[in-house]
Amino acid sequence: MSNIMKIIEDFKADCDCGRKHETTISDIRIGSGLVSEVGEILQANGFSENLLLVADKNTMQAAAGIEDSLTSFCITYKIFDDLRLATMELVCDLETMIAERDISVVSVGTGSVNDICRLAAARQNKKLCIFATAPSMDGFASYCAPIVSGGFKATYPAKSPEVIIGDTKILASAPTALKSAGFGDMVAKYVGLVDWQISALLTGEYYCEKIASLTRDAVDELMEMADKVTVNDEYTAGKIFEALLKTGIGMSFSQNSRPASGSEHIVSHLIECVQLRDNIIPNYHGDDIGVCTLEVLKFYNALAEHETIQADKETVDWDTVYEFYGTMAEEVRKLNEPDNVIDGVDPKVLAERWQEIVKIIRSVPDYETCRKAMETAGCKLTVSDIGKDEKLFYDCFAYSPFMRHRLTLLRLMGMIQTKEKN
């Protein structure tokens, strides 16, 4: 049994949070040369004789040899040229291909390829295997799928795969840019954990310390390997892949993305939506997320310098908000009217518990520490590094909190007035 499967088994025991943690993941394999064993692994896990194999030309090239291991299966292929954007149209296309058939799904790749398969397989109740081709993001084990629908990017409940396979030889030889992007996506978990704790503190939102610790330990472990991220070394690649899987498993157990994403992901998703209107193809997910993480950490660290705050009922110029969102305004309106996520926050409690919030912010590595680690790992560090217009970036930073029905520290800024330090 792999180390990750042992973690999953441990989580099935009673938890202090009061919830029973379950996941559909039944088998995780990490090792050298596993590309030649995919067929055997699928058979051992009861996958159908018929398979839909989804990939793009890049990931199929990276997974050279996988077809030779699947000769006992009847395969239908869906191969994209270069899939960088997961859309609802693509999800529906996959659903059409697997509906009313005895068929299982194999997703070869990372990111968007996995996301459309995760949602389509969930909707049609089909088994799913993810064969990873790069340690570029943390969503391999995730329960959620970020999908663009009508120009608006939202996170949909989907499913975790039954089987996850990571061939360390393939992961180690992945492009360095993808490895660095994966590191940036992991550092973002620090912001996600801060936002989750603050929301639990102020609103009583569900929070599980065991899940949070799983994520925190995974990020801390990866931070220690910053200087090895871009090295072509199978042992390191396997350890990095394990760390990425842990945060995805945390999302699977919590049945949402709280353990792995916060304000930084929302900022990035809004930038992506705005640029899609101009037909701009997204960057690697982790590149944008990493820069957004640094900007949010810088902002949160500055807030933590204030010993006290004044807090009042939220003040928002909604006309300006909806004007900024333009064609997305109606979707944003639904997320904020009539039930506004901020309504559950008492201004008096926010002010009284500010020092606890400061302690939460300071419980994770600060901006400078994360920036140094990301630089070591070859990550993009600045707004210009990811090719974004600065005005667009900071407008999205300001308006992003209204894009999700989710409480974050950034969402609280309409209630907070800072005082100077005593």
C-alpha cells in the first residue's frame, strides 16, 4: 500500500470534526515505469473493457507507451491539440461520448484535461483514472472541477478519480516550466488555509483541523524541496507528486476546495475570465496562481501590522461592481443577492477578534519567505512575469471577492477600517 493510500485509510477513522471522511479513490500508484502497467492496474480496479481516453497531443507524447499497455481494452480516443481551457461545452461533449454505455474514462495529463473528465465522469457515473504527466498542479485527487461556462469560471462539485497513476520517470522529465507552476500552485495553500480559518472563526463555517494539517504538512514539505523542483530526479518527482496529491485528497475529504484555495485562486479566475473576453489563452494555472499568492500574502501581511481595526457593516458600490463584471454581472449578482456571504459576519465580533485573525495570518510563511522559495523553484514572481496589465491585475484583485459566495479576508475589506499601530 502506498503512503498516500495509508493516509486515506487513516482518515476513514472517526475525526474530531464530527464528519466522516470518504473518497472514491481506491488505488494510487507512484513508481518508475508504471506507464507499461496501466492496463493491469485498470483491470485490477474493475474498469470497463471499453475506455474513453482523453488527452492532448502534448500529454500523449509525454505518456508514450500507454497505448501498448491497453491492448486488451477497446479504446475510444478524444485527443485535443493543446487543451488549456476547461469549458462546459467540452464537458458536454465527453458526456455524449460516454452516456448510456458501459465505459470508463482515462484522463492522460493534468489541469484542464483532468477537469473536464472529472465532471463528465461524475455526471454520467463512470469510473475515472488519471494518469499524470507532470507535477504541475494539485488537482489530481480533487473532488472539484473549475470550469468555464458562458465566459464565467466557477468550481463545480465533480468526483475524485478511482485510480491515480504517477510514473516518476515521466514526472521527472516534465518541462521545468510545468514543475515550477506546480510549486506556485502549492504555495497558494497557505492563503487558502488562512482564509478558511478566518471564516470558521467569524461565521462557524465547517473547518477540520486534520484536513488542514494534511494540507499544511504537504506544503511545508514541498517548501523544503524548493531547490530540487526543477531537477530531473525520479525520487524528488515522486515526493513532489505525493505532496500535490495530499492537498487534492484534502479537498476530496472536505467535499470542497477550501483546504487548497482562497483569495488567490479567485483573483486568478477573474483575470482569466476577463482575458477570455479578449480571446487571450490562459497561462499555466500555477504561474498565475503563484503571482496572485504573493500579492495576496503581501496584502495580508500589511494588514497584520495593524494591532486594532474598526469594523462596520459592509459598504459596496454595487453599480460599480456590476459595471466592472459586464457580461458576467448577472452571474455575480446571483452570488451576492439576496444572500450575501458577508451577512453572517458581526462587525463587533470582527473587531474584537482581530488579534486572533492577525495570529492566523502570521501562522503561515510570510511574503518574503514564499517569494524566496518560489524564486529558487523557478516560479514566475511578478505581474509582468505573467504578462498581465497592472491595471487589469489590480482591478481584478479589488473586484474578485464578489465572484464567489465564499468568505475570505479579502472579502472582509468592505467592513474594515485600519488604525495606526499604537
